[in-house]
Amino acid sequence: MFYSSNTGKVLGYSNKFLKENPNLWNNSIHPEDKENVNHCLEKLKPNSIIEIEYRFIKKNNKVIWLRDRLKCISKTKKEIIIEGHVVDVTKLKTAENDSQISNYYYETIFDQASDAIFIGSNDEKSRGTLVKVNKAASKLTGYAKKELVGKNYSFLFPNDELNNKPLRYDLVLAGKEVTSKRTLERKNKTQLIVQMTSKLLSDGRLISFVRDVSEAETNKKKIEESEVKYRSLIDEVIESSSVGIFILDADLKVVWVNQSVEDFFGIKKSAAIGKDKIKLIKENICRVIENPSEFAKKVVHSYKTKNYTEDLECRILPKGKRKERWLLHWSQPIK
């Protein structure tokens, strides 16, 4: 048996040792691969060539992968003469294995993602044609995976939706991540409000993550409607309150007053809103109350010192349609 000098280096044995131990090669084939190797040798015919890959246990017990190209020179019942060319392909097999593991985890994560994921073609003639979807996409749309693949993104959205909100391939192709809310139509013709985020993959394909936000949007709409309803109710209650109410901004300008203020002081709302409250007191309110200087001094002082706890009594002087009233004045910040 002849071995090249490189063979000994690959296997970890000296060529002399290999020649002295003719059965070493066969004995060093990994037990799990030995049956397959022997089966291939049995099928080998004179002048035929086969290429096989198997694991080999080196001298140091390290397992390597070999790619063996075998040519049958002659074959009898007692003997087979083979010419072989062996290459260490361990790194290649390890890389393939790592790639398989990586692909396995990718496929697992992709298919188990809670968001619906759609991957589409970016070829000019078939842009947006779905080439891959996950389980969540099937669940969201009601279509089986095989029904989705080959269809264009656009078939999931009503025509009026696409007219109002066209799919922005131009932005995605420019490298931007595009997020929008859309109405999606399921297989059973029911509609959902979804949030769709699309971007370009490194391999040039399009990917979209789609999430059902129908419930959140419905709740948001209910809250907004409720706020409008109760704001209107609160405004109506405050407006009709028998308590005179001024609402001021941080600069002490009047932003709102109710009807009772107009009744008490004879000040039109249009004249009060937008006016500085201190000026309003000095120029309008003090004209209709008893001891105006003392009242103005205390109120202005409470505003400037931000001491809103002091209650002030004042008497509205009767005149014409204006009735005599005793009022209690106090202020407090709106938090």
C-alpha cells in the first residue's frame, strides 16, 4: 500500500506507520460511517470512480471529515485495488453544519414570531410578490401560506385603501423604514386595522411586519369619544354653575369665564377673555364692588405671591339690573 507524504500529515500518522498497519485506515473510519463506506466499495466496479465523504478518527482521537475520490483499478473476489485521493474537508463540513443550525434557528424564530411577517420580491416586474410568510401571517389573514405565496402585497388591502394610502415602495427602496396604519381585508372579508412596518433586507428583498391593532384603535376611538362627551358635559355644568369662574393662563390672562361672571360683574365674556386679570380687576370689577382698593390690593397680592389659600369676601353694589350680592373670592392652581 502506498501513501503520499501529505496523507500522513492529514491523518496524523507517519507514512511508515501506515504501511506497517494496512488495516489502520479501515479501522479508523468513524463507526457511524463505516457501513456506508463499505457499501460504496462493494458497488465500485473496475475503472469506475466514486466520491464519498466520511469521518476519520486521527491518531490524537480528533475526528475529521474526509472527501475521498476513489478509482477502482481492478477488482476480484479476493482483492480490490483502489487509487484514492483524499482531502480534509472538516472546515467545510463544519461551516455547512453551522449554516444548517443557523438556518434552523432562523426558520424557527421566523415561523414562531408573534407578528405577521411577509417577505416580498423586489424584482421590477414582480415587486411586492410574496415569496415567504410565517404562521402569524396565515393566522392574521385567514389564508394558508400556500395561498399567500405568489400573491402581491396589494391583494390584502381594499382598493379604496390603496388609493388613499398607496404602498410606498419608493421610500423603502430609498433605504427608509416605513410604518403606517392600514385596513387589511381577511379571506372571510372581515377587516382589521393593522400597523405595517416595511424595510429592505440586505439581500434586496422586501420585508413587512404586520400587527393587528384593531382593538387598540377601537379603544382609542372610544376614549376620544368619551372625552368629547364628558368635556362637553363638564363645560355645560361649569357654564351653568352658580359659581363665577375665571380660568387664567400662566401670565394671568383670562382664557375662559362662565355665564355667572357676566351676571355678577356685568362683564361680557368677549371683553374678559384675553385680558390681563389684574387689569380686569382694577378697570372693571372694582367699579361694582364695595371697598374696591382693599379688594384689589389683596387679590393682586395673592396672585403675585401665589398664595391661593386666602378667601376674600366682597359686596357687589346694586345698580340697575345688577343685584346686590355677597361673594366669596378664592383662587387655586389647575394641576
